[in-house]
Amino acid sequence: MAEDQIEYYKAKYQTIEDLPGVGPATAAKLRENGFKTVEAVATATVSELVVSGIGEATAEKIIEAARKSIAFTFVRGDELVKLRSNIRHLTTGCPSLDQLLGGGIETQSITEFYGEFGTGKSQICQQLCVTVQLPYDQGGLEGGALYIDTENTFRPERVIRISSRFNLDPQDVLKKIIFAEAYTSNHQMVLLENADEIIKEYNIRLIIIDSVTSHFRSEYVGREMLASRQQTLNKHLHKLIRLSRAFNAAAVITNQVMAQPDVFFSKMVQPVGGHIIGHTSHSRIFLRKGRDNVRIAKLTVSPYLPEGEAPIKITERGVEGEEYA
């Protein structure tokens, strides 16, 4: 395979107007419906473009051209190794958690943190907003963070304190965090569907949704709404994974939990979202409270890592391994 073909993430076409068959009118329709970059078009389905008012034949042609410019349909195993060399690991800033995750948060995949309130989910997310800005040789991705907040948990003051720990200028760090508060599940989806241009403009290498299920859980009430909720949530998560792959970014979601009423004499909980989130999240970490203000992070699902646990502590400096607290 030629070296120029290994440039997996560098599109041949720089704007959607460069794509064959996309004139001013078609480009306007695409942008109006959230498809503002070549990467967004390449990861779209034909039906999504048809809904935007574009003919099916034209939609197929546009998507095919966009996909050919950034990726391959079939590759050999040895070529896949080269393509996956683009994947990086983002440090969490907590050595014990990094070790549990095989080096940190992997790009091009979804990492889910779930647990009861107060177990540190949002704390980890806010720390990741800082570590993503670190140089590559320090475990960072030299990029910014996109933070979609559904529970009003993001605090700039916390980011400022964590920034000092990593010897970064707090104001510079805050400038590279693009924040949006989602007020409903539909608003949450719209924010993500229109994020591709922001991701490209601000060199976003980390996408966070904290929490991904909060609005869906409160708005889709009753068993008769379950199927609709799961279908909508499934579409939302697939948009997230497509963005993470198109831009080689890390995708992190937090998730609420619910008690299992059929399990007697136990405090067992399970994550909200059922099989939809279970099948879409590549790595799942369960957070629970331990003794002496220690949290236990348990890796419950991973494509290639064994299950394991790691102690962490939430301190004034951020999230740290117990031995560093």
C-alpha cells in the first residue's frame, strides 16, 4: 500500500462543495441539515441525505465520493494494523486508571463511565478536558474538548484547579473547551448532529456527553415509550461513534444506573439504556464508592482488555490514583 494511501484521515475533498455533484443548492441543503464537512457526509446514510431533500441517486454518489476520499471499504489485516496506528490513547491523569484501560481512553471508540451519583463520573470528564490538551509525549492529544452537559455538572472552577496540577495555563485550557448545555433529548441530539464543523474548526479530539441518558430517561416514560427511546438513543450513539472515527477523537459518555428490584438483599445496580448502550460502548467502567473516600473503577467490558479494578481518589488536585492521593 502506498504511503499516501495510509493518510486515512486526510480527506481528498476539503469542503462539501468539492464533492462531485454538490452544487450551491445541494450544499445549502446539506449544511441546513447538519452535514457541514466531508467527514459528516462520509459517515451519513443515504436515507439521512434523502430526508435533507436530496435525490437518492445523488445522495449515493455524494456519499460514495466522500467515503472514498477518507477511507477504504476493504483492507488486508496487515494494512489494518497500519491504519490503526493512528489510534491514540488519552491519559486520564490517573496512573491506576490508565493502567486499567491499557494506556488511557482510546480514540475512535466510545468509553462509558457509569455509577451512582457522587462516584466521580463528571470529575473524570472534567479532568479529561484538561489532559486532552497535553502534548502527545505526556499522554495528551494536543487538541480541544467538546462537552455536552445534560445535568448541569460542568464547573469551570474545577477545570482551573486541575489545570494548575498539569502546569497548564487555566485560561488557555478553558478557551479550548467548547461547552453546550442540552435542555432536552432532542436538543442534545441536535447539538451532536451539528458538531462536525465545530470539531474541525477547534481541533476537537475529545467529545463528552455527561450524561447521555438523563433526558431520555425523564422524557420517555413507560414501557410503551421504551422502543421509541431505544431507537432514538441508538441513532444518537451511532452519530457519536461516526464522529469519533471521522476525526480520530476520543468519545466519552457517562451513564446513570438503576436498582435491580428483582435482586433481593443486594444493592446491585445496572446502567440505564439496556442493550443499546451495552452494544455501542466499546469500553465500560463501573464506578462505586469504597472505604476511606476511595472510589473503585471496574472495567466490565472491553474489546481486548481483561476485567479488572483500580482504586482512585477525588482530591483537590483532581482524580488521582490512591497511592498518589
